[in-house]
Amino acid sequence: MVKLKLKVDDILPEDAEATIDVPYNNVQYLKRAYDDLQEQLAEFLQDSKADWILYDFVPHWVSTMAKKLGIGRAYFSILISVFICVMPVPTSDFLKIEDDRTAPEHFTVPPKWITFQTTIAYRLHEVIKIFDSMDNENASGTSDMERLVLSVRDCDLICIRGCHEFDPEWIQLAEKLHGKPVIPVGQLPATITDNTEDDSKLDEWLQIKAWPDQHAYASVVYVCFGSEAKPSQEEVTELAHGLEMSGIPFFWVLRTRRGLADEDVVKLPEGFEDRSAGQGVVYTTWVPQIKILSHESVGGVFSHSGWSSVVEAMQFSKALILVTFLADQGINVRLVEEKMMGYCIPRREMMGGLVENLWLSR
């Protein structure tokens, strides 16, 4: 591992290194600091004798740097193949397709370059939330969409999370749209690690495990919205009331803030934990998700549609109940629905609020 030091930024908290360390509206400053790593990385690459470099969409400038040094460039997509087909404009020199999508409504239908029947597209409330990431009016001066387009356009090949058994039509279309090889690297499922040699880890897991041990096979729903998505206070309140009204046993991992700099701390409704004490538990700290998902009492996963969580739920054959918050999640959940693998909780179309508690509980 080679350490590169992020430039100090007055807006970022000390030691912030990842998007989970800062509130959503401050991620732009983290990307600006990341862009300042170019000189350090160039110095390293000049002496590295590297054959290839793999990069994701944020450091789009890596491709230009690597080309000058004769290093092969592989864009490693943390986004699934569907996303790089429907969101960035095709970058193949042979197609010469222009992107005429200029308003949020334009992203609620499949783009004109999709060559087969599909319903995969954002809902209006989903694209409204992320539309600011499609223009360059941010602290870094480069939008997420531009970063993605440049990363795909300037690489030699694309490595993508997927496999021919699951989404072959999208992998093949990605090759055609972007004019270069697309190598599926698999779904990258997680592995269960045994920490029994660490007494503190073992004791911690036994305490957590005690609750699902008390419940019958496939009777518990595991609720978790990932490390990136933090529900709003209104969403937390609606989710809590919906879970309470359902009567179903639940294990809820709730992220109340995005890093220590996030002052907008969400809270459970007053009295919720007392009223649901016999029905469910809520953790606001890290838990071993893979171990919980592998527990036989967990029958379903209520999640944010992040692809890692979708894969982990599939890995252990759990029912998928999904809700979207930001980024690529709208596209992810449409693919899951189109393949009839899960169900998405609907939201109010314009503002994106969750539906009423009574409906949620069903």
C-alpha cells in the first residue's frame, strides 16, 4: 500500500478520507481534495513500472496520466453494467450519438440508444435528488456525470461488476456503446470471516446473535440502508412506524449521521424503542452484516438498493424489499424488479416521500 496525503481543506473534517466521513453536500469538497492527488500519483507512477492501472470514475484524470507513461488503463466500474449503458452518453467513436437529455424528466424513460425492450429508468423523485451531480456547478468544477463519461471514454477496457449468467444483454450492449472490451469480474459476494480467535469480537457477536437466536426460521426482517445512505428524519419516522405496525420481528441497523461533522443527527420516534422492545432491536453502531444475513432466522432484507447489499441478500437467498435514496440505487432496483427478484417500496413521485405508514407496514 502506498499512502497519498489528501490536501487540507477547511471545509472537510480532519482525517476525512471517504464519502461516509462527510455529509452528502460536502462530498464535492472531498472530490476536490481527491483531484489534488494528481501530482503525487504521477510521481509514483513514473517510478512504478506498472503494466496496468485500475481506477474508478472519480479520478478520471488517471487515464490521461497513464497514457503518457505507456501504462494500460482499465476503468473498474463500481456501477453495474445497466448503469453505464443508460446514464452516460455512448462514447464509441463509431456511434457518434449526442445526449439531448437536459431535464430530470428525460431520465425517467430509457435513453434512445437502448436497443431492446426494457423499463429500466429513474423515477422522477430519484433523479431530482441527484440532478445536481450532472452539472459542473460544484466545488471540484467537474460533475459526476462528466467524470463517468471521461473515465469510460479514455480507458482501454472496462472491468465491471457482473457476470454473463445474470446480465449478458447489458454487458454486450456496454461493449457496443463504448467501443471497447467489457470484462465482467463477477458479483463479488462477501465471505464470512471467523473472528473466534479474537475474544472481544467473539463476545460482541454472541451478544448480537442472542436476539435472532430467539426467533423462528425466516421470521425476521433485517433492515439496513448501507454506509452511504442516511434517511432523513421524516423517512426514519415513517420507516419506524411502518415496522412497528407490521408486527414483524426486525433487526434494524440505523445510521444516524454521515461522519462526525454531520450535525443533522436523525432520531427514532419518541417511545418507539419501548413500544417495539419485544418486536425488534435497533443498532446505531457497526454490526457484522454477513453473519446476520447468514442467520437462519432472517428471512428478508429491507435495504437501500445498493448493489453490495443486493448481492449479499441474494447470496443467502433472502427476500428483497427495497427502497431508494440516492446515486445508482434507482437503476439497481429497476433491474431487480425487471428480473422479478424483489419489490421496491413506492414513494410519492415528486418529493420522494415514503408512502403512508399503513401501506409501509404491509
